[in-house]
Amino acid sequence: MQGIAISTAPPQALATARPHRHGPSTASFQDLLASMGKKAAGAAPLTPNPGPDPASSQESGTAVVRRGDCLSRICADRLHEGGGAVSPREIYAAVQVVAKANHLADPNRIYPGQDLDLSSLAKAPSSRETPDATSVHESPKPWQSLVKGAVAVSSGFGWRKDPFTGQPEHHNGIDVVAPLGAPISAFKGGTVTFAGWKSGYGNTVVIRQDDGLVSLYGHISESLVNTGQQVEAQMPIARVGSSGRSTGPHLLFEVRKNGKAIDPMTLFDHAS
């Protein structure tokens, strides 16, 4: 939550090539994830859309997607119907459950008029448990090894709609939503080749890994390493921020092989 702040970085420079830009393929999904990150940073809790939609009432167990809807907002509204506060983790868990129940290959892509089965979320208010990601996920997600307290991957690798321009753009990494200041660990050991400000990326750390791959950690609030420094896998190297072209606290994690961006999610199973 497909996912958030005051930076100590210098004023943001304008992108000159095609810098990373943050945002998913569905217009309002990133807005919700931004709200999730703000709550983690101490902002007001997420509130549901005003006015219940009869088509998505708790009794019906279904929802009809309206123009401008996103799955995370629909799930948040349904959970709010049960009463009480709803955490970002509970919303993210609900999105995964509903996406699986409706055979959605990409939770970011739903369409006006589409019928969604929400019966998997039906709970009596008295049976609502305290939100906990482990109640849905049997084991930690691999990207949680990058950031302590990570909430969700809000945007994956591949083509998506740019949140600032609305134009299609290739996203060269993954965006991991986490509280502002959360520690970021090195994916693998290697040498820090850059630690500073990059246009679009904001404060950034780049590591040439011992296996030859190059990993980038963008939008950070603070670097904990210096250029030329040797680092080990899982060593703290930075803190989550929202510097550069960003909509809220998160880590942008990119990996390149021979200068070409590759999907980081394909590498987690092989990480040492």
C-alpha cells in the first residue's frame, strides 16, 4: 500500500533526465499510503470517505467500484464500518485478503463498475482484533529486511502513472512505506560509492555490492555512511525520509546490473 516530513536536505533540484517519481498506477492508492505514513509519523488517523455507499454496505458483503476508488480506500471504509480506529497495517492486510478473494493480479488496478466480494472482511464489531500484520502474514515479507517497521510496498517495479504529471513512466525500483526515521539496512555488503543529494531522489546512498550489483537507497532523511566506506549486509546505512521528489516517508530501493535496472523483488530469495 501497491503504499509517508521534514527533510534536512538542501532545496530540491529540478530533475534533468528522467528522475524517479513516486506514485502507483491508480490515482488515489498512493494518497492513502501517504496517509498511512503520516499516521506512523504522528499525524491524525485515517478517516473514511464521507457518506456510506449503499452498494458497499456491510450487509451486502460486496462493493461496486466508483470512479476514483482504490482498493485500499474501499477496504478502509469497510473496516471503519466495524467501528474503532483502523491502522495502516490492517488496511494493507485487508487489501491482500480482498485481492486474493477476487483473483486480482494487481490490487492497484480496479475499474468503475467492477463488483468486489468483501465478504472476507465481514466481522462483528466485537470480534475486531487489534491490527497486527502477523495475523495475516505468516512470515515477514522479504522487503521488511531492508527497513525496520516497514508497513507495505506501495509501488513495485515497472510501468505506472506518474503522480505529478499523470503520464506513464517506468518505476525502476520498489517503494517501501515506513515511519519517518526508521533504520534502513544494507541489502548486501559492498562499498559505498555515493552518499549525498541526487536530483529527484533526494538524499541517497549508492552501494556497489560485492556480487557486482549496484543498489540505491533513495528519499532518505539521513545517511549513516560515507562515500568509500565498506559496509556489511544488514548494517544500518540510512534512515527513512521523504527528500527529493516524494509524497511521504518511504524508501526507494533500486538495483542495477551492468547499468540496467532490475526488479529487486526477484533478488530477495537469493540474498545472503
